[in-house]
Amino acid sequence: MRDARWKLLATAVVLAALQTTRAAAQVRDSAQAAPPFDQAAALAELRKFIAGREEMPAVEVFNNVQQYRNATAGRFLRIMEFGFTVALGVDCTHCHRPGAWDSDEKPTKQIAREMSVMMAAINNEHLRRIPNLRSTNPQVNCTTCHRGQRRPALELPPTIRPPG
Ligand code: HEC
Ligand code: HEC
């Protein structure tokens, strides 16, 4: 009699466990793959977010601006769209989880800040010390090195190497 009750209890426990596993499996199965990132839509949403405040300092409009503090909000978004994204041949997700724009969770975002510091040093210190350059204000930017690639080239592509 007692034995039978234990068996019943054990069966109930096993059934409950099975049900939980099945429920978990259902949740996993019904999880949708993330939709592909729509950069144009993300930018349109952000432009709406800054509407009327385009000329305000980015540091006042956004949450976590450390580097481009002097840029206006409008210019800040153009830096994201062209300066960063086009220059490296990536989309926003290279440095951001879409929507979590202020988060620093992706190391590439901090790398981009450090790259800006390096770029400012090249422009404001090193290039200024070189006499006899052609430009009165010689500059490098992200495109100078990256040329549409995440990793700047160390060699010319074979097709444009001088014949040797
Ligand atoms: C190469 C890396 C990189 C790419 C690509 C990039 N961002 Fe950023 N993003 C940054 C960095 C770095 C900052 C912080 C800048 C600072 O501290 O001044 C930032 C900040 C932002 C912020 C401000 C968030 C807040 O509230 O602080 C927004 C909005 C944003 N990015 C949108 C975009 C969008 C939209 C794209 C794609 C068109 C994009 N980013 C592409 C690196 C990137
Ligand atoms: C003087 C050349 C130079 C300039 C200018 C430059 N970069 Fe870079 N960048 C590099 C080099 C070199 C690497 C390292 C590549 C490697 O990992 O071998 C790199 C790597 C990066 C990476 C990491 C990419 C990845 O996926 O691993 C990011 C992000 C980046 N740069 C952003 C920028 C941004 C944004 C700018 C403009 C503000 C910029 N860089 C300007 C030379 C440069």
C-alpha cells in the first residue's frame, strides 16, 4: 500500500518533470530567429528621436557620448552613418546591439573611441610637425586607413601593385 503511494508520487514527479522539459522545448522551438537588421529603419527612427534637436550638442540628446561631445546631434548621426559604418564596410551592429545604442557591451564600440583619440593625435600633433606637406591642414580620417574594411590593408591588392 505504502509502496504503491510512493510509486504514484514518483510517477507524478517524473510526469511533471517531463512536462517542464516539453514546455521549455516549446519555448525554444517557438523562439523566432532575430529579423535581419534594417539600418535605414534604425536611422529613420533615430532621426525622428532627435527631430527639432538636430543642432543641440549630441552629449545632451544622447545618454553616453564621451568622445564626440562637441558634435551636434545631427552631425553625430552622420558620423555613425558615414564616418564609421561606410568607412569600415560594416553596419551599425558591428558596434551596437540595435536599440541599445548607449550600451558599451561590444568591444568594437570602445575601439572606435580609441581610434578617434588616435586620429586626433595624428591630425593635431603628428601631421602638424611635418614641414613642407602639400595641404595647409593635412588630415586623416577613418577612411584613410580603413577604406571600407574592418582591417586596414598592409599591402596593395596584387592588381594595382607596380609591375616588378
Ligand atoms: C565602428 C563602431 C560604430 C559603428 C559602426 C556605429 N557606431 Fe554608433 N557609436 C559608436 C561609438 C564609439 C559611440 C559613442 C561615441 C562617443 O562616446 O562620443 C556611438 C554612439 C551611438 C549613439 C548614441 C547612443 C547614446 O545614447 O549614447 C547612437 C544613437 C548610435 N551610436 C547610433 C548608431 C547607428 C544608427 C549606427 C549605424 C548607422 C552606428 N551607431 C554605427 C560606434 C559605432
Ligand atoms: C592610422 C590608421 C587608422 C585610422 C585613421 C583608423 N583606424 Fe581603425 N584600425 C586601424 C588598425 C591598424 C586596426 C587594427 C586591425 C587589426 O586588428 O589588425 C583598426 C581596427 C579598428 C576597429 C576594429 C575592427 C574589428 O572588427 O576588429 C575599429 C572598430 C576601428 N578600427 C574603428 C575606427 C574608426 C571609427 C576610425 C575613425 C575614427 C578609425 N578606426 C581610424 C587603423 C586605423
